[in-house]
Amino acid sequence: MYKTIVKVFFDKLVAIIVLLLSLPVTLPVVILLSIYNRGKIFFRQARPGYQGKVFTVFKFKTMNDKKDSQGNLLSDAERLTPVGEFIRKTSLDEIPQMLNVLMGDMSIVGPRPLLVEYLPLYSTEQKRRHDVKPGITGWAQVHGRNALSWQQKFAYDVWYVEHISFLIDIKVLFLTVIKVFKAEGISGEGSVTMRKFDGNN
């Protein structure tokens, strides 16, 4: 009953509250991003959701689109703007995903939606992360976020799928607030983002 009824109501209620409370913050963020990213405010990307169904995820754009002389995008570290770095550290870039929650594609708590290209690389056990809706925050995020290895991350995701409950979700939200204030686990080892998943071998 919790997964099918209570969690859905809880998700939409939290999303509406967060969107309303964040209005005084999102306005200056939008203005700053429009300056640093030459008018490009939002990052949109196809991601797999519940049962692998693909949807479009929304985030604030924290990196610009600068390229080298050959027309290739510069590294993540070179494209991460000062305002983008601040937005990532404070997790403000996740606020637009509240719209994904209201549209029913995401939950407040659940495994993070990853890249579509990873779908054929998962083991049978790892695929279970798609047995629930992806979340804005999750069990893996409060246990290390991008500082985890992929195997650790997936293990936490599957654990959540097996133990999903209202109390677990409340615990994740509480720990998420603490993580945001401490700015822990934002970057992968030696990178400003998590390195790509290339399979289990």
C-alpha cells in the first residue's frame, strides 16, 4: 500500500512544498545560469525510469558548452562554472526534478536515474533498481553519492528496493539534508562527476 498509494501522495506533496519554498532561491539561480551559460538554464537528458521506461529528466545546467579547437567538448572540470559548482555543492541543481516527480516519472526517494546506455550493462541483480521509480535522492546518495564505486552504488539501490518503507524514506530525507550541508560525496575520485559505468568486468 505504501509504494502504490501513500508514496505517490507523499512525493507530490513534498514536490509542491519544495517548489514553493525554493522560489526565492531559484530566481537568482536562473538569472546567474542565464549569464554563465549564455541563456541555457536547464539540462535535459533521456534517462530510464520505472521498468526501464525512458523519460526526460530536468536539472539546472551547471556546465557550459565550451569546446576545443577541434570542436570537442572540454572536460567536465573545465566546463563546470563557478556558479555551477556552487549549485552542485548545495544540490540546487536537483530542484527542477520536482517537476519530474509531479509528472509521475520520478519519486522523491529512490535509485538515481542513470544513463540509457547503461541498461544493457547491468547484471540481473542490478536491473532490480528499476523495480521502483528513480528518485531525486536515495539510499546510495546518503551513503556516499558519487564517491561510491558502481558496485557499491548498485548494492545500495537494490537494498532500497527490497526494504522500501515510509520510515526508510524519512531517514533518507533526513540524511540528505545533512549531506547537503556537509557537501559530501559530490565528486567521484579524481573527477568532478562520477566516472562512467562500463560494465561489471
